[in-house]
Amino acid sequence: MLNQNTICASSGAAVAALFLVIFLSSYVCPAYCQPNEQPSSVITLKEAVEAALRGNHRLRAGKWAVEAMGKDVSIAWGGLLPRLEVQEGYSNTNNPTYFFMSKLDQGRFTSADLADLKDPAPINNYRTSFNFEMPVFSMKAYLAIDMARVRAEGKGFQQTRLEEMTVLDVFKAYTGVKTAKAFYAASAKGLEDAKEHMRIAKVRLDTGTGLLSDVLQAQTALSEAQMRLVTAGKNLNLAKRSLGLMIGSEQSYDSADEKITFPPPATPDEYLKGSMSRSDVAAMEKNHENAKQSVKAAKAEYLPSVALGGNYQLNEHRYPFGDEGKSYQVGIFMKLNAFDGLQRESKLAKARFEAEETGQLLLGIKQQAAYEVYEALISLEEAQRRLELSRDTLNAAEEGVRLIAKRYANSLAPMVSLLDGQTALDKARANAAAAEGQYLIEAAMLEYTGGRILRFFGVDNSGRN
């Protein structure tokens, strides 16, 4: 049996616990429960896409890469244009042969110099030479121009695909902000519900119809709701900062209060057709085309090259760039690689193997594109079904908690039933928010895999390549 001291001690503990509950419940949600809001600008989805196309650092780097690749065409054209070199040289010699040549080049050789040829005095010679060479026929140079042009086109297609990836990433980040805001709103709503459950439990305890254990359980649920709100606030801030990162800014960006909707999907055949003309597929086609051109370039090693060349020469014994003696020479010459240690044969075999390699890669990327369209179609179908089910589940959970709360207030249901229902409701709210964001992402993925995402977001890249 309990003695009076034990009863007094138990009563004292209960009173202390009650005061503790009242003290804790007075902190509905302290400062740390609120998101550490970072300064952020509100931006629409269209504005975010446009800002990313201007400021995303990955895209800007790619644009410089395209410009650099385009200069390869000019470099290749240079192989067919004349080359002009200017040289200035100086020599001092007493070699009879060079003495004779220098005197002749300077236009100063006389019969008196014949006696000095056996032991000539040292002579200075400043030689100014203007040399030029111009290809007349070079199959390798012609092919180099075509290959440089094709490489530049392929780089342009790669840049277009990079733009498509960036637009998709911006959409994911923008949707991530809206989803994080939905999670935060759901957590805030869960906190409000937990506060109401706490209030009802205290009212029942004060009126003698409830238990202290109910109040303690309600306080535990309230604390957990506060912690969920803290986490949701952190995730919201990270999502805003992630959107800024995709745009190319260190600032956080908040999504505008706009409804994102997608029109009904096109037919699978339309997406499949679009995937076969995607920019990454087009880039691989250019790589394959260049690989086949490499075979022709390797065969061109067996052909001769013809060029026109010459020089105009000035010679002076007193100072540089003098013109005591003047002369010129023009001519045409042909080069033919008769034997190079079988390097041509190895280059030709290598080029053929690489052409086969790129051909297989092209087939592979087309099959991959078709698979991605198939995956995106069924993923969108799944996301749509999950979204519908999550909404039905949320409606059922809200109605269930409403009924259990009324039963608990009338002493017809235990606190544990109310808390279990609230837990299911919080989960349903989170699942609904996640399903909404996932559906939008899957819809964008379908446009991306079908090569239609730039057109969908109103980005005009016609004629770019």
C-alpha cells in the first residue's frame, strides 16, 4: 500500500510535470523554428530561364569554346593562302666561296677580286629576304577546311544540348523551390495542428476529463513538429540558393506565385522523332562525318602537293636592310611522299577503325535516345498516377484527423489515435507536395528527352548552327 508520503511525492511530481508542460507549450515556435531567411528576389520561371541563358557560367564557357572552335576553320583556310616571310641575316666570312657569292650578291664583284679569292679579306653581308609560298594543289588542305567546319558545327550542337540541360536544371531548381515552399507550408500546418491538439489535451486535463500523459504526448508531438519546421526552413533556403547558382548568381531567388502547368503530352511517335534529331545526336552525326573525312585525309597522303614559291633578296655590306644588290627568284614545285616508313598505311587503317567506332557510337546514342523517351513516358504516367493518389490520400487523412479530434475532445478516442492520425496526415501532406514537384519534373524530362525543351520554354535557337 502507498503511504501518505508516497502519495504526496507523486502529487508533487505530477504538479511539477504539469508546470513543465505549461512552460514548454508557451514556446509555440521559438526563433530557431523559423527559416533563417536569406535576402532573395522573386523571379518567374520565364525570367529564370532567360537569366540562366545569359549568366550561367557553364553556358558562357561553352559559348567561348564554340567561338574558339570556329577559328579552326580560319586556320584551315590559311593552309591555302599565300605565306610571306621577311628575314634579315648577317654574316662575316673569309671563306673564298662565300666571299665570291657575297660580292656577287652585293653587286660589287670586279675582276680585281679574282686575285683575292685564294686568301680573301673578311667580308660583311647583310641579307634581307622576302619569301613567299602559295599552295596550288593540296588535297589535305581542302579536306582540312571541311573537317574544321564540321567540327565547328558539331561543337555548336553540343552547345545547344548544353543549353537544353541548363534549362532543364533551372526548371528542376525552380520546381525545387516551389516544392520546398510546399513542404514548409505543410510543416507549418502540422505545427498548427499539433498546437491545437496540445490545447485540447490541456483543456481536458484542466476539466478533469483528461490525463497528464495525454498532455505529455501532445507536447512531444509539438516538439517534433517544430523540428520538422526547422528542417523545412533550411531546405527552403538551400533550394533558393540552388536556383541562384543555376542562374549564375550568388544571390538566392524565390519562385513567383505562379501555377506551372504542362499541356497534354504529344504522341510517343512525335517524341521519338524529336529524339532522333536532338542536338546531342546531331553532334555525334558530325563526329561520324568527320571520322569518314579522316579516311579521305589519310588517303590524300598518297597524292602530290603543288605550290608556287619565290623570294626577293637584298644584300648590303655596310648596314642592315640595304639594297646594294637586288635579286629575285620564282618557281613552282611538287612534293610527293614516296615512302615514310609505312606511316601512311597505319594512319589510313587507324582512320578506318575510328570511322567504324563513331558509327557504332552514333547507333548507340540513337538507341539511348529512344530508350530515354520510353522511360520518360512511363515515368510521367507513374508520376501522374502518384499525384492523383497522393491527393486522395491527403483528403482522406485530413478528414480522418478531423473526426478523431472531435472524438478525442468528447472522450471517445485516446490521444494515441489522434497522434497516429496526425502523423499520417503530415506524411500525406509531404507526399502530396513531393508528388506535385515530381510530376512537373517528369513532364519537363519528357520534353528534354524528345528534344523539345527549348521550344517549350520559348527559346529560339533556329539557325544557330
